[in-house]
Amino acid sequence: MAIKECKDHTFQDFFIPDYMESGINLYIQFGIKPGSFLQAVICNDLKGAVMYADRNNMGSLPAYVDFFYNHAPMGCWGSEKLYNAWIKRGGENGSN
């Protein structure tokens, strides 16, 4: 699910850069911790997302919000508590 959904995801004129797709997909599918920027996005931490964003990701925040809100599995994003539980579970493919 995640690979197909994240690939070439756009929202209005905003898009998720190709080099971020694997981090998103590994997190969603297997609960593998992403980098600081993506972790901040997933935890709904705007300050952290802005602080850790590179130039491309700074301008892509609306696409990330749209993707996680409309396409990512419920329970994998929205707060640090949900983020940590998703990792502990092992993502969509986890058995915990």
C-alpha cells in the first residue's frame, strides 16, 4: 500500500521528493525509524519539521500533511506516542 501511495504524491503544486519515498515506505511498512525531518512530520511537530527540513522539504510540507492525513494508515502518525507505538509494532507488517 505505502509504496504505491507515496510514489509521485502531490498536493496542489506541492510534492514529496523522490528521495524521501523509501524512508516513508520503510516506516509505514516495517516501523523503521526515519530521519529527523520525517520523524517530526509524523509526530505532527511543525517546529521540528521546519528546523530539520532541507530546501526541498521545506517547500513540500503541505504534500506530507496531505499524504499522511489521506493515505497513510490510521495510527502511524499524528503524535510522538503514535510514532513510538508504530515502531514498536513493526509497522503494517509487524506482529506486535
